[in-house]
Amino acid sequence: MGKSKAKTILVTGASSGIGWATSLELAEKGWRVFAAVRKEEDAKKLKDASSNKVIPILMDIVDYESVKRGAADIEKMVEGDGLDALFNNAGISVQGPIEIIPIDMFEQQIRVNVFGHLFVTQTFLPLVRRAQGRIIFTSSESGRVTLPLMAPYSASKFALEAMANALRIELRRWKIKVSLMELQTIKTPMWEKIDTTTEKLVAGISQASRELYQHELRTLSVFPKWQAEMGISMNKAVRAIIRALNARTPKARYLVGWESRLLVYSYALWPTAMMDWFSSNVMILLGRLIKPK
């Protein structure tokens, strides 16, 4: 009996965090992993870390020409077999009060977390269809619950969930499964990058806006660090993703972590007014407790 071919997957956002860890774990388990990264140095790091088992693809999901080139390269390498899975994982997080968030920051949030994933999915669907594969999106409890200061990120995840829900239904007749990984905060380098977006937010607003939202801005100055410290381990997230990839009948949604379950169930069970009062007061209280730098 001939040796069966390894399953193939494209993982976006593989230069760090969940994408990096998932790519390495799948390669160790025998998958043929194409990992999308934006920089040559990240491609080299992935090759070294995986002993050349991971195949880096230079691709920026908001550079549509690079996505097309990546698809053409992968199509040649799979030699007519298609992709068993597409893991749409790349993403950024922009935070801030909705009244004062600069429009270019909001646009960038949507461009990466929604438009980029849409174009990647459209471009690679022929390869996924050829293998009757599956599609997984990295989402969050923020795709079902909106907390104060998280509106840009939450808006992108709400839109992502709507897109994934439609795809799940539209692709049923081809037996292509679509799942959402609704992950709680993960201990990942992404939260370190939020410091720079907060600095950009503060630098781009007026003194009057700073005074209006002084408590919230203080909360934002330390919130990313708290999120990272409260996060679940990368291993737990990767295990859930691999479970979804291997499941005969994957779920439409995977709620991963205590925080995601607590928020989603609380907002479903308790009156909206009560949850609004709680969320608002917690954010203001945190801002008052934080000493100015």
C-alpha cells in the first residue's frame, strides 16, 4: 500500500503568536505547512525553528498582489492536489474610545482583520474546494461581545463572524466546513504591539479629548499588559485549533478559555443595562486607580 500524502494547510500571520505556534505544531504532526509571513527574516526564522519542515510564503494579506503571487506559488507546489485547510489567522488590535479614535486607525483595523481575510479566502477557495478542505478563522469573544475601548477590534471581529457565518452556509453544498475559533486573550506578542497604537491614538487627539477620556486613556496605557498576563497559554489555543482541523464534523464555533465563556454567557443571560453599567464603571474605576506616568 502506498504512503498517503500529507495534509496541506496555509496559515496566515505565521511570523509570531498563534500562527507561528500552530505552524510548528502541525509540521511536527506531519502536515505540509505553508506559512504566510511578510518579511524575509521571519521566513528564515520559521525554517530554522522547524528544521525546514515549514514552507514560508512571503505574503501580506492586505497586499492583494502578494496574495495572488502566494496562491500561484502554492498551486505549483501542491501539484493539482489543492489545500486541505486554510487557517485565516493574521490580525491586529486597535483600541480606544470610539468618539476620538482617528479614522485611519479604524480603517486599518478593518482592512487587516476583514478585507485581508476576505481576499485571502476568495483567492484560495479554488484550492480548498479542490481538496474538499476546510476553513478556520481566528476570532474572539469580541466577535460577540463589545467592551468599552475595544470597539475597533470588536467591530472587525463582528464583521469577520458575519463573513464566516455566510461562508459556512454558502459552501455547504461543496462540503467545505467553516469554523470560528473564539479565543479569549492569549499570551501572545500581539499585545506588545498595542502599546504603539495607544501612543499613536494619544498623539493624534486634542487636549480637550484627552481631558474628556483621561480615565479611559490611563486604562489603555496598561490594559494590553493586563490582557497578556490574564491570557491563556498558547498551547491551549493551538490544541483547540488542531482539534478543529482534525474533527470529522467540526463545530461552527469554538469558545476557548474561561474569559470568553464568561463574557459571552454573561451578556446572553444578564440584562443589557446591567452589563453596560458594570462595563462602564469597571473601566472608569481602573483609570482612576492607575497613577499617571
